[in-house]
Amino acid sequence: MRKRLQTLGPLLVVSILLFTHASVFAQAGSMGIAPANPLVGNLRSRSIFIHTLKGGETVEDGVRVFNYSKEARTVKLDAVDSIAAVDGSFSCKQNSEKKTEVGLWIRLSVKEVVVQPGANETVPFTITVPKEAGPGEHGACITAQDTKNIGSKSEGGIALGFRNAIRVAITVPGKIVKQLNIKNIAIGRNDKGNYTVSPVSKNTGNVSLDATSRAQLKSIFGQQTPVQKATYPVMPGATTGWAFEFKRPFWGGVYKAQVSIAYDSDTNTYIGDTTGQERKVRASTGYFIMVPTWQALVVEIAVPLALVFILITFLRRRRLRRLAHKRLQKYTVAPGDTVMSIAEVHGIDWKQLAKVNIIKAPYLIEYGQTLLLPQPKKRLRHRRAERKGSWVVDDASPKTPTEQPAPLPGVPQPPAVAPVAPENTWQAPIAQTQPLAPVPQRYPVPPHIPNPAFPEPEEPDFPDWRDGASDEELRTLGVLKDSATMPALSSSWNLEADEPTSPKPKNSTRPKVVKRKHHAKLRLSAQHARSDCRKF
Amino acid sequence: MSVASPAVSFPTTTFSFSCQTQTATFGTASQKVKIGNPILGGVKLDINAQTPATDNWTDGAKNYSYKDSAGAGCTNGQMTISGGTFTQTAGANVPTYTMPGGAFTSTSPVTLLNNTSTTAWEAELTGYTLARRSCRAS
């Protein structure tokens, strides 16, 4: 059954209680109230009524009513019991509620007063403590409400009324207990995204305590936020707290909350009096995570991801390089081989060959050295018959033999070599119906063909120093000046002929001079090979 | 020029066999709550029904409570106050305050503002959300 809810008739009429527990006066609706007779030396008595009365005692006091409007105000006054609000803080009962406690101890001289505009009126009242009243603090309120501010029930919602109230604190001496404990610390987040630390304390004594609560956040690395502080009253038997707001740190982090609550523990002092005898209770939470801002979150996620990506890429490339090395063909250097010649034979770039094998200038290789042959960037199918100077690019077009270049004039042609199926073409294997012809493990060294365009210089025939050079030879080498004559060498090993030496023993072993002709030949061969390449 | 009495209006709702929530704003732009702490001390602002023990809503046939937490407020009705913006209009220092709010669970009032600052200040309170749980239809 669908029913339309009509907010009619006697609905919720709400009154706003403007309540002061520490300020001088309360003001609402252009009016205010304040204690008429504050205690000397007690600033709190300027805001709230503070009395210490034994059972059966009576005291007279007064409340001052102020009118800040431009017209006369009729103000209703009343004394009501105190009550704890939902959050445990001190509050006052409504005027409509029956008085059962301290509200009965207060008797106002009048219940209604007319205050002229801009003026104030003092309304006397008495407080009579029952004889059976137990020791400790007893609370009540004196309220003042402009008769025009009393809301009326209306359609469609709630009407609002406003009133002022002042706390009345009456302490009956005796066994006074001042005790406050921290029950727990609640961590939460508010609508602004900041974190709130709410220590909840319980007053297990029989008097109110002005508790000074301090809260601080401490990170797991020792960083601390500024201390936040607040002082608020905790009624006897009440559980109340305070919410401290901490701005969310940019980078977030792991923090714990540290809380301390201090109060005056001297049982001979009352509200507003401080002796410095302070008792402090402490508590802390476990570590909790404070979420970083989204900007920091992006950095905290992106940077590790980037590092991981870089690491994975590096490891992957290294793995591929290792695999590639394993798959590379190996070649053993034969006499006469050069980097250039090997590269030409296998159809690869000589620079790539040198890079893979970490061969640096002047690109020297040794007989018997094992080289790794990289894959060519372009597939160049090398045929042994075409090694004289032609290359065929391996593409989809049918293979046709290319023309052989014209041989160089005057250059003896090497004997024709039967074409051999290339071994290292790096092509996908093709299913064979007949076994492939065996191929040699390595290519024969091409014969050295001197290029008349680049005549090889004659190797100077260096004379054996043991035989002694003639003067003519020395002059040719530029060692002797024109008319100088080289002194004859001694037949002895010791060239210092001034000193007598023993004759050379017979059948002695003379050190051999190793002529580095092979080295020079390799170097010249490389130069010769480079010159051949330039033709293409 | 007369000023209308302040009021908070809830929208009418057609409901069925389910729990619904109606919301209204206490402290609109045209009805701001002005509060001050002119002398060193603190100010507290509470809200409660005028007659907490018996006040309720009615549709003419059935009454609905404002402070019953049974069934998450859906059994008999519950009102919750939350949010609110504190805008300081005077005073050199920013006061220390909290705006706890809460749900009515008994005859106790709900605290809208709790200030313990020892400096003089004035402020405007706006934007409190009054959420009223509608009850299941009988």
C-alpha cells in the first residue's frame, strides 16, 4: 500500500540551546545572560555559576539579562537539570522536562522579566543544597528564552526556537575523587579527506575535570606532526571526547596516534582553580596507514612500475643476448683471415662482426681464434662462386644468377670453384627429400690477389744485427753520417770493447729475432681488402 | 519589516514498504546561525526536541519517532544531524572547535558545535544536514 507521508500537525519542534560553559555571557536573538556575581580571582565564574556548598546550605546569586535589540524583550527564565549530550558533553534539559535533580535546588525570584532595549536586568535566585546531597559536583542550568523565539508547530518540517543557558556547578565537599581514564582512541576521516583522532575519556570521579587533551601523530620513521591541544570539561560519570583533525600528508605513510590528557588532580581545588598538581594519562594507537594524496599515489605507483619495467627490459635483453650468443655461428680464424674478409664471406657487416666479438681497432685477430658470426641485417646469400665480387639480395623474386663482374686487367684469376650450398644463410629450414650435400666446416681462405693499383711495398730486408752492418748499409739507413765509420763490432756478446771479456763460448744458443712479418702481412691484407671493397 | 520564524522544511515523500531517508538543511544561506564568543571562553550549541519525551512526526494516522535507533532508524523513525560549515566572521585567531553532530537515540540533545577557544571570535554556522528516516508502512 502506497501512502503519502504528510508532515503535518504536531511534528518535531526543535529548540536551539545556545549554551556557554566558559564565556562571560550567552547571546542569542539579540539577548544575552551572564552571572551577576562572579567570584574574585576565578575567571571561570564570569562565565558559569560556581558554588561550593555543604548539605543544607543556601546561597543567593543572580543572573543578568541583556537586551541588545531595539525593542523591549520579554524573557522567560528557568532552572533545569543538566544532562549529557549524545557526545557526552555537558548540556541542559529542556524546559518542558520535569526537574528531578539540581534543577530543584535553584529557585528564581521571577520566571519572566521585561528588559528594555539596550538595557539589562538582574534576576536574583537562591540555591539550596539538600542535606542528603552527596559529596561531589552537581550540575544544573539557568536558561533564558525570548518569548518570541519559541517555535510553533508547522507544516512540512520543524520550527526552530532559540534559548540561552548558563551552566551551574555546585560542589558538595567531602570525599572528592578526581579520576579520568582514556577509554579508546578513534581514528577516522572527515569529509575533507583529513584524518581525525578522537580520544574518548571517561570521568570516573565525582567532580568535573577540565581536561587538557593533546594529540600527535608519529610516523613509523619517527616523524612527528605538530601537537594539537584542546581543553574541555568532562562531567562526572560522563564519557566524552574531542576530535583532532590532522591534514593528510602528501606522501601518506604509516603513523600512530599518541594522546595525553592532563587535569588538575588536587582534590581541594574546584572549578577554575589550578594548583599545578597535574596528572597526565597517556595512550597511543597502533600503526595505521594514512592514504597519500592522489598525486603522490601516482608517483608512488608510476616510479616503481617504471623501475620494474626497466629492470624487466634489461633482464630480457640480457637474456636475449645470451640466447643470441648461443645461436650464433662460430668460426675459427684461419691463416690469412681478416675481419673484413670473414665478414665478406659470410655476408655480414665487418663492424658488426667486430662489435659482437669485441674487436677494437686495429681489428687484429689471431690464427685459431673463435669468432661469433652475427646474423646479417640484410639477407645476403653468398655463393662461393660469387665471392669474387657479386652479391645477391635474398628477396622473393626467383633467384637468377647475376653477372660476374669483369675481371681486373692483369690480375690472375683464381681457379673456378664449384658452387657450394651456402651453410650460413640463416633461412628457415626447408623440408628436404634428399639429404643435403655435406658442406665444409669453414670456407677456404681466398687467395691473395695483389692489386696493381695498390702495389705492395717491398718489405725492407732488415740485416741481422749479429752479422754486423756494413758502412754502406748504415748510411743507407741513415744511421751513419757521411764520412763517419762505424767502429767494428766486437766478436763478443759484450759490446763494450774496452773491457776485456772472455771469448764467446762455442755452440752457444743465440736468441732468435722473430720478425713480425705475419703481423705486417695481416695489416697489409686488411688494407688490401678494404681497397677491394671500395669497388662495390 | 517582520522576519519569519526560522524553520526547516522536509520534502513530502511517497513511500512504500521500504525505509527511506528525507533530508533537509539547517542553516541555509537565508537562515544562517550566528554565534559568537566575545569574551575569552567557550561556546556550545546543542539541538533537541522541545519536548523530547513525546515529540514525534505524524501523518495524521500514525506517529513516527525521531529518536528510535531500532532497525537502523527504520522501525519507528530516527533523525540524524551531520555536516555543517563553520565560517569565521570575526576574530584574529582561529578557534578550536568540533562539530560532532550525531543521531538522536534518547532524550539527550545533539551537539552541533563545541568550542573551547580562549579567544574572541564570531562565526556563522550553515549547511547542517537533517536526515529523517521514514518508517515502513504499516
